[in-house]
Amino acid sequence: MSKEPAMLILASFKDEEIAESAFFDLKMDKRGRLIDFKDAAIVNRDKEDKLHIKETADLSVGKGVVYGGIIGALIGLIAGPIGAAIGGTAGVVVGGIAAKNIDAGIPDKRLTEIGATLNSGSSVILVLIEQRWFEPVHTRLEEAGGDVLSEPLKEEFFEQFEDDQEGE
């Protein structure tokens, strides 16, 4: 992302299924290059009062295992067949642990704090964007039925966020 001013958009939903659909649509719009965002997260509190958090910037454990296994196997190839097996296995374990412990994007602690304020069956979507993407993202979330708020971010926060992303 450029040095353009950044914003955080927050959309609350009274229905978690509608929020899930809006979150999916945001990801598809990004994939289709209709919008762009640095990170997006959805925080759901289901009807059984259990908290669920999904974030686009965090590496899933499954992806971490796959990436770790591939890297470990490649490193192990240098040491021969036994090294490949040991390296691959070690890579899977390390990749899975790393993915579970690396917090990329919107801080997990903040997402958990927001989740603590949700009523059962409700959700909130947070999207970190450059200012130029405000209208299409805001409109998409509003049309999906979200109660949308936005907040400009201080440049220092955004620079720190980009530094964290580059360090991974």
C-alpha cells in the first residue's frame, strides 16, 4: 500500500449469516480486483455465545503446515532421502506452530475485545483500507445490511502495520 491515508471501516450485523455472506463478497471483490484492502476480519458471536474470528491477513494453520512441509522437504533434499523425510516432518510442525502464533493484520487481542462486546448471533466486519477504497467498501457493507462506521488511522499506525507485514 502507498502512503495514502488509511482508514478502518467497521460494519456491525445483527445476523451472523448475512455478515458471513458480506465478508465472503468482500474477499471475492478483492480477488476480482474490484476493491483492495490491507486486511479484513469478521468477528462472530454465535447463538451458543461462542466467539469466532476469521482474518484475511493471518496465515491459517493448514497453510502454515503446507508451507513448512515444502520448505522443510526442500532443505532436507540437500541432506539426502533421510534428510528430506526429517526436514519435511520438522517443517510441517514448525509451519503449523508458526501460523498459529504469528499475528498478521488487525491485532487478535483487539478482535477478541470487540468480540466480547457482541450479543449472541451478531457479527462485526473490520476492513483496513487506503482512503481511495472507502466508497466501494463502505457501499458494499452498507448494501449488505451492515451498520457502517469508519475511522481515519494515524500514519504511525499504518507505517507500523506495513513494517510488521514486511518483516514476515
